[in-house]
Amino acid sequence: MNFYVGLMSGTSLDGVDGVLADLDAAGEGRGAIRILAHHHAPFSTELKELLLRLNSRGDDELHHSALAANALMRVYAQVVFALCQGSDARVCAIGAHGQTVRHRPQAFDGNGYTLQLMNGALLAELCGIDVICDFRSRDVAAGGQGAPLVPALHAALFARADEDVAVLNLGGIGNLSLLPASGDVLGFDCGPGNALLDAWCERHRRAAFDEDGRWAASGKVNAGLLHELQTEPFLQLAPPKSTGRDLFNLGWLEAMLARLPHTIAANDVQATLAEFSAGAAASALRQHAPGSRRLLVCGGGAFNSDLMRRLAALLPAARVQSTAEHGLPPQQVEALAFAWLAQAFVSRRPGNLAAVTGARGPRLLGALYPAG
């Protein structure tokens, strides 16, 4: 059997999602992929705060990032143990994403970089299983964005020969996979996803996220603020493109708020941020895949009823659905992608789609840390 563990900790900084997956015939479509177990481990307040600080420059970054990577690996190992508990599955490899703290592809020297905190050697030592990680840097070295990497899996799971389909991952950052019936897959980051919503909620409500979008639903969209948010140049860039907390953070939001002549109630800001996130995704879909009549949503945003309602209102010609309605719970999709990428590495198959990332061609993604 082809059992793989996939581990994902995303820009939402809510913790680690892991899956144990049977990928025995993964190339044949979703019917050949079985999720045997899923586990989520939340970050401690201390680890979350440290990871958040490392998204911007600060003192003694090398020291703090090394210790944060070690702490992250211990959480990863806990997830692996929970997934394998009571199972006799022999895991071929762990595919581990790591925690993105900086993402600047093609910047500065032409290549730029993407940085995911990871200690593959420690994770292999803790788990006694081959670890495959560092999936993004080879694509960046080949001139690509290093992101998004999930459209290939989205195509394997959700593409249809009779219909154009789109998949929206609403994690910390929103990214779209466009899956036309022709088979020409496109994908790109489209906006802030939950990053700004979560940060504003944390500041004003002392809550990690706006549960079910109830706080946003209590406010009113401010047209002036929405206009300022929509002037962000990233939204107008043509794909390939990707982004992260390097751009969409509280400092960026504060600069937008400072342009306004008056103060806005905190819940109205939250409502406006929700409309902005939904609108960025809807606008990108209308521009790049106007024929799509089905939008499947995964990631934490799929559990936010307010965001889902806003998407449906902005896309009246499309059916907006959770991936759960198509057999895969939203919180499992990205973790599964890194199990799938680990299998691609083991099988020596390229993991990127050059048309998505802008790389010079297909590349084998990842680095191997063998079991002890």
C-alpha cells in the first residue's frame, strides 16, 4: 500500500492539519485516494506569537527562527503519532510543508526566495519515517513563484470533462485553481483570504478568528474603505502571482485606514474586510474563468458562513459549495496536497505546474531526510 502522511501549517497560523492517506493509485483520480485519518493540533499561544513575529524583521531572527522550527517539528510529530495511533499502516514518507514566514519570489536579485521554517532532520529523528519537505524552493530557483502548488491535486480531485470548475482555498491567503473542461489548469493567489480578518479579530475581540463570520455579519461594509483596499496593485497583476503576510498584514491595513477622513467602527472594518476577501476572489474568477459555473471552497474560510454568503452573492451564476459536498472536508485538502507531493517526489514525478507558477518547466520538488 502507498500510505503517506501530509502535514500543513498555513498562513492562518491556527495550527497543523495532518492526514494519513492511501495514495495507491492517486494518478487515477479522487476515487483512488482514501483519507484514513485526519488530525488537527492547534498552536500554543507562545508558538503562534513567535511565528507571527518572524513574518517581519526583528532582533536575533536566526536564533528565534531555529528554535521556532524545532518547536514546530514537535507539533508535527504529535500529529504524526496521532494519525498512526492504532493503525498498522506502513508510512512510505511524510510530506511536510513547514511554516512560511517570508515569501518574496523573483524579488531583490531576480530569483528572490521563499522561506518555510522546517527542520526535516529533527522530524525524521522524532518519527523514524522518511521526511520530504522544502517543496517550494526548487520552483523558485527555476524562476517560478513557488506557489500555489495545490492546483495539480485540485485537478486530479475535482476537474470535470463536461464543466469548468474552480477551487478556492480560503486559508490565510486566498488562492484559486481554475480547472476548465479543456484540461488547461491555471492557478494563482488572489487575495488576503482570512489573514486580515483573523488579525483584526485578534486585535479587537481577543479571538483567533471570527467564528462563522458573525462579527463581520454584524457590521456594514464601508464603501470608502473598500475602495481603498481594492486599489492594492497586487490585485491587478496578471498570473503567475503569489503573495503572503509580507503584503497583507495589519500594517498594510492601518495604512489603508489612515487614508480615510474619519474613524470606522471595528465591526464595520471587519465586514469590509470580509467583502474585500470575497470580492477579490470573485473578481479574479470572473476575469480569468468567466465560464466557471461551480466554485468549490476549501480551507478555514469554507466554515465561515458569512464569507460563503458573500461569495454566493458576488457570483450569482456559479454554485458556491464546500469541497465537503464533493467528498473531501475543507480542512483536509491542503494536508492531502503535501502527502501527494511527497508521493510525487518518491515516484520522481514533477510536483509543479509551470503554467501556474511561471517556472521554466516541470521540476521535482522537495528534499529528503531519511529515517534513522
